[in-house]
Amino acid sequence: MEPRIGIVYSNRLKELACLSPKYGHRFSLVMALIHAYKMTEHLVRIPPVNLTPDAELKYLSSFHSHDFLESLRLLDGYYADDADPDIPDDVMDSLEEYGLAYDCQGFPGVYDYALSAVRATLAAVDALLKRKCQVAINWAGGWHHGKRAEASGFCYLNDVVIGLNYLLSSAAFQDSRKRVIYLDFDLHHGDGVEEAFAYSSRVVTFSVHHASPGFFPGTGDITPDSSGFFTGARGGRYSCFNLPLGMCLEPFHTSPLLASAISKPLSPLLQLRVQVMRPGCRLSNPFSVHCMPPCSPPSLLSSAVLMASPQIRTASSI
């Protein structure tokens, strides 16, 4: 029996996810592709959760610091009525301390934009917990570079960590022996998620990514000590795995490894990204040539996922 697959979507989510000057077009293009292929009729539609101010603070502060959240709201306030505000130097210096500049700079609606990913990921987790579906997809989420008190790599709020914390706090995971495996097949190392759970044995993080000198974020290499690609510390020792890849590693080199890693999952949460599409690929034309380059992590994963899919219980991506 085929698993029920859910997708988080609403018109309001589309509006908010498209606010980003840098990545706003991606969500609408991916959803347009899904609609063009008439895939939505086979998917369970999951609306983003609505959060009261108290609930919003509860979920966001499960990972992010109070000062960081206040700084993000402050940044949002400056852009409320002006797309190019004059921010005082002392305020700008303070914002930069929290990574709210350069790649994570402000724009009108930045707070609601960042929050929309969290609301969508929480909805995906909730749908899985309530067994509305066996697989939940959130194309607006997966902002895995965000740190507790720092925005990074175009990631403001780390919806992945917040979603994992919500999952672990649920009744289904009250037994401390139950764990979640987070599989990250983004082009970049999932440093924010790894850092968040480096001291925890309840979340196993496994990041497969490209690594080369000067490539962002500069982490996720094989560790120089005897632990090899197993990292983590204290209670989380041997709970963080990294598999850095060079360019153009063919799928058959890694598929058996990845398949064995996810064939007996605890509760996997997948992180995939659209950013590795082949240059020139036009998402607006769903009938164009195959868009995934053979050396990107998602293509390395494809056959492994097909082999392991019957066992996948928790998937949110992003």
C-alpha cells in the first residue's frame, strides 16, 4: 500500500514564502511545477498552523535566544514602512552581531517570512504525529543554517530544529530511548542543526554535502581524530555524521551506503533543497530537460530513497 503523502500549502503561505528578494521565487515555481504535473490530487493538503503570540514565543524560544528574536523583530520594524530604511549605525552594529546583515539582511515582511517556514514545519510534524499522512513535505522550510543567536546563510529562524524539538516533546517521544534521525542532503552542510543537537543523543544528524576550500559554511568535513566522520560531544557522541563529497561523484558510488543508512530509520526527517538544479533549468516549463545534475546530493540520494521509502515514517523537507 502506497504511503499517504502530505504537502504543506496555503495561499497565505505562498504569499509569505515569496517575500524574500533572494529566494522568493523558488516556492512558487516548485508549487507551479507540482500543479502542472497534477500531483496535488494525490497529496494530502496540510495548512500551516496558526500560532497565538504565546505559542509563537514558546516554539521559537525552544531553540532561539530571546535577544536574537527581539533583534529580528527590531529589524522587521525598520522595514515595516520603508523598503530602504535609514538604520542608525549603533543599531546596525547590534543587528550584525546576530547575523542580521549581508546574506540575512532585512526586507519588508522579513519576520513573517521567517515565521511562515516555522508554522509550515510545525504543521508537517503535527500531521505526522496525528497520522494524517506517512510523509509530510514542506517546500517552504529547511532553513538549516540558523543558529541559536545568529542568522546565517539566508536562514533566519531554524524551522528544522524547532520542528525536531516539537517532535521530541510530543507524547510519541516521551520514552527517552526513542530517537530521530535527521538526514540532510542539501548542497551545503547542515551546520545549524548539527550544532543544535551536538550534545544530544536523541537526534542523530547525518549530513551529505559538498565540501571544498572556501565553500560555505566551511564545516562538516571529516574529523581529523579517530572518530572519522562520527562527531558530536558528551551525550551526543557518535550522533552526528558527516559525509562531505567532491564534485561529480556518481550515484552508484553512494546509493548503497545511503540506502543502508535509512533502511531501518528511527524516525527520519529529510532535508532536500531545490538550489542544486542544473543551470538553465526552467521550472516554469515542467516538460523541459531533466534538471538535476548527476553530481548533486539529491541525485546521489534518488535510488537510495526508492530502496528505503517503505520504511520512511517522518519526512519534512524543504
